[in-house]
Amino acid sequence: HRDLHSFPTRRSSDLFYPMGSPPAGGWPIIAWAHGTVGVSAACAPSRNPRSARDAAYLNRWLREGFVVVATDYQGLGTPGPHLYLHARAEAYAMLDGVRSVVGGLPNVANRVVLLGQSQGGGAVFATAGYAPEYAPELDIRATVASGTPYVNRRNAPSFPPDRVNPTLAYAMYIVRMAQVFDPGLKDADIFTARALPVYAKSDTLCIGPMEKAVVEAELTSANTLQPTATARLLGLVGKSILYPTLGLAQPLFMATGERDVDVSAEQQLALARDACAAGTHLLQHVYPGLDHSGTVNASLVDSIPFVRRALAGDVTDLSCAVTSR
């Protein structure tokens, strides 16, 4: 077993400033947590053009007057392994990225909003949970999460076991993380002979080509995973991918696509219910007819007013209600 602190702690990021003159006290900060890109350093967002979806999303926040700190997670863009979905590693990378900007660059205010999608939705949820202990000097005002994963034994799978399932690419990235912590874990302990050739590519293929390889091999949960694979993986990495707390100190906005199959709507609704029960003040919007990706920019009409209210301290009326648009 290897502890998180035994890995390199260098971080890489992109930093985007708005056009125009800064307001008095400096621009507030958006800390952006990206979705799954892969586990190879070559997949790091800071090394590649932003997708059209993410560019539109981040440009909107720039026009709203925020500096955007877009941090690569540990092992992306810097030496060492990427610990895919490892909550603490992602949170520390996010918080270190913001720390490097606050007090270190001009015209930036210590008023921070955490934004993330998919893997990044989980990353910002974890970041909000770790921040009071790891970075108490940062003034985090709110969290906005879209397509947020939730490891919970009650969760039903999004894909039937015999249906070709491109999200098996995510499972393969998780196994890469598990093998970092347990080098004795063999590929064949988790995957069938049919899936092994695809898994062999997962350390180099970024998410688009990886999902394509899964589909071309016609991989399903039934023909990919060994009977004991899920239980074994949960035993190895289950604690690593759990959030440190479901009760967040700051208000939370959750955006959920009704037709999300990458992270099921049911999974996201369960997270909202459990977070509310733990004391988190949140607002969740479900977007009818939208999938994992389509929800990102569609949610801006609701998330921008939420962030403005949070920055002003006007979030006392959050009722944990689920609304549809």
C-alpha cells in the first residue's frame, strides 16, 4: 500500500483572466474541475485544446467577471500516476491551484466558487469537504457540480449488463488507480480475456478513443468483468473515492440531466438526498431530455444566479428542493 503523500505534488494548470479592468478588490475566482480525460499525462487539459462545450462554458464565466483557475489533477500534466476519482488527490490539486493564485497574482480576490462536471463534479464536492481542514485560508463561497458521481451500494447501474457500455472506460481507469495502490492486482483478476486487449490500452488512450475501443470490442459489463471484480475493486479503492463528508459548509448547486447514463440521474438524486440529510444547503435542477454533456451549458441559466446569490451571502432560503426546467 502506498500513501497519497508518496507521490509527486507538482501541479499544472491553465489560468484565464477576463477582459477589461478588474473590479475593486479584484476578480473573484472560478476553480474549474474538468471531467474525465484519461489517465495519461498526454490527456491533461492544459496540454490540449478545450472542447467546444467546455470552451463555451468557461468563456461564459469569464464574461461574468471571474478569473478561471483550471487545474489538472495529480498525474495529469506532471510526473507520477493519475489517481482517477481519488477524492483527496483531486481536492488537494484543486485547492493548491487556487492557493497559487490567491495572493500570488494581481487583481484576484480571495472569493472562490468551485465548479466541476462529471469527474470534476465529484472533485469539487470532495474539494468543498476537504477545504476547511486543508485550506482554511481560502474563502470558498459555493460549489456548482454537474453530472456528479456517487459511490453508493444502492445505486443501480445505468447500463443493462448485456448492453454495450462505453462507460466501462471509466472502470478501466479506476483499475489503473487500484493497481497503483496494490501492484499485486493482476489485470485478469478484474477483466475477462475478451476485455484484456482493450484494458491494455487504457494507460495511454484518452477518453474519446478509449470509449471507441470499448464499443468496437462490443464490451458489456457481463462479458468484461470477472464475477468478483466489483467487490474486489470496492475493497481496494472504495474508501479512496468516497467524499470526506456529505455535509458541506458552503451552499451547493447540482445540475442533473434526466437522460444522463454516464452518471445516472438516480445516482445524482441519491447524492442530493443524502447531502441534504447531512445538512448541506443545496439546490438541484433536473433538466428534462438532456444527457451528461448537454446539461453543462444548459444549466448556466440557473447556476449563474445561484453563484451571484452565494457571493452576496443570499442563500438562506435554500430548501433542498429538486426542480425541473
